[in-house]
Amino acid sequence: TDFARQKGIFTVVYIRPNNGAKGKTKKQDDRVCGALTDKKVIYQINKHFAFWSTAQSSKQAGQLASLLGEKKYPILAVIYTSASNGKRKVIAKHHLNPAPTAPALLSWLEQTRKMNKGLLLGDRRRQEKIKKEIALMKEQREAYKQSIQQDKLNEIQEEKKRQEELERQAEEEERKWKEEEEKALIAQRRAAKKEALGTEPPADGAPAVTVQLRFADGRRARRRFLAAELLEKVFDWADTEEVDINQAKLVSTYPPRTFTVNENQAVSLADLLGHQAKTLSLTVDEPIVKKVTAAEGKDEEEEINQEPKDNGDDGVSSCG
């Protein structure tokens, strides 16, 4: 009957009398067995039913006889097994008086099947409904699982973005802090150099040289130095005038020289210019930090890197 339940069909049950049966019981058994072994009956049962048979002495026979409410053998019946709860129900029991021939058995089985097919149809509908519900539940579970996975992925991505933003902010704070620290150190250095420079030597005192700085923005600065002082002092002064002496060059057309903070600092102004020269004009050549796009081309790149042009007012003027 479990097989019939899975397949959605009825079960034909035949409980034979024990061996040695006599008289009417034996005749009934012989006739039923003859009908059950008929080719057409076998075909009909195999197509539409499950078949189960045992002898009356078996334990299963006693249980089934109790279900059928029968004490006499043989027993021929059709049983329905509910697909939803597995309970068995007798839907037809042959009186065996007389026992059926093969044609009569075919007719009885077909009539029983048609009269009770609603039971199987109901089972099929319920099974289909259950299958759909199970499929829907699986689909919902899968959708929920994917939703959870997507939520976790979104959380991971959001956390990654948050961490990246925190790192960016930390890097920006560190950059600003270093920038401010560097500015403070530069300010301290320039203040110390300004104090060390002291006041300009008087015009009517020891031999002096007036140094003029010309900046790229047109601004100019001017200061007197003792002729005996080293070029290092000029760079110290340029530093106090906010020249980036570590990057900038001081350019003179006469003498045609380019000075950097790491070179020529030990040369005195008098040795550089000669004892008669009183003025040294220098152009501040600082690199321009600028991003050049491909569209701007090489011309702009060359313009950024080229030396300042002589406008005619640089050089050394002698006294007198």
C-alpha cells in the first residue's frame, strides 16, 4: 500500500485460505486465482493498480482481515491509502458469491476505479499543492539567503568605504599636520635668520654691496651687505623674504652665474663682484608646480621649465 500511495493508485488485495482448504472455500480460491492470472486481468492490474496477496495464516492477513471486518477466507478487496496521512480505507470488497470470472473481475475492478477516482484526484491536487508550496518555500528561502548575502556584501562594501574614508581623512589630517609643522619650522628658521642678520650696514660705513632680488611676480626686495660677507648671508636673507632656498636658484647676468644654496656659499661678495662693484641684481628662479595635461602639449611644459629672460635691468653697476 505504500507503493500505491506513492504512485497514486489503489491496491488490489487477495488473502488466500491456508493450504488444505476444501469444499466451497477451495472452489472460491481456485476461481479467484484463475481470474487473477488471466492476461487481461494482469494487464489491467499492472496498469491501474498495485497488487498484494498473502495467506490467511500470516500476521498481515490478520491485520487486514480486522480492517475489513472479515473472518472468512478468501478475501478480495480494493484498498485506498491516503496520500496525506497514510491511512487505509476499504473502498470495495467482493462478496465472492459466486467468485468472479476473469471478465467479471475486470468489470468489477474498472467500476471500482471509476467510482472512487475522485479520491486519487484529490490526493494528486493536494500533492501538487504541497509540491508548489515546498517549491515556493525553497524559492523564498533561496531569495532570503541571497538577500542576506547581498546585505552582508553591502555591509562589507560600506564598511570598506567607511574605512577608506577614515584612512583618507587620517592621511589628510597627517598631511595638514606635517604641512603646519613644516610651516612652523620654516617660520622659526626664518625668524632666527632674520635676527642673526641684524641691521643693514650704514651707507657711509665699511665697503658694502646692495643686493636686489627680483621675483617672478614682479616683486622686488633690496638689502645692503658688507662686501666681506659670504654669499651664504644672501641666501639667509632670501630665505627671510620667503624664497624657497632649497628649490630656488639665484640668477645673475653679470657675472653670468647661477647660485644655489648648496654651492658657492663660502664666496664673499667682494670676491664675487670685485672690490669696485656696489650692486648685485639677482633673479629668483623658483620651479612652478603645475600639472600639465596632454592637451596643453609640450610648449607649456617647456615654458614652465625655461630660465627667466633678461629684461635688461640685471647686472652689476659700479660706483661713480
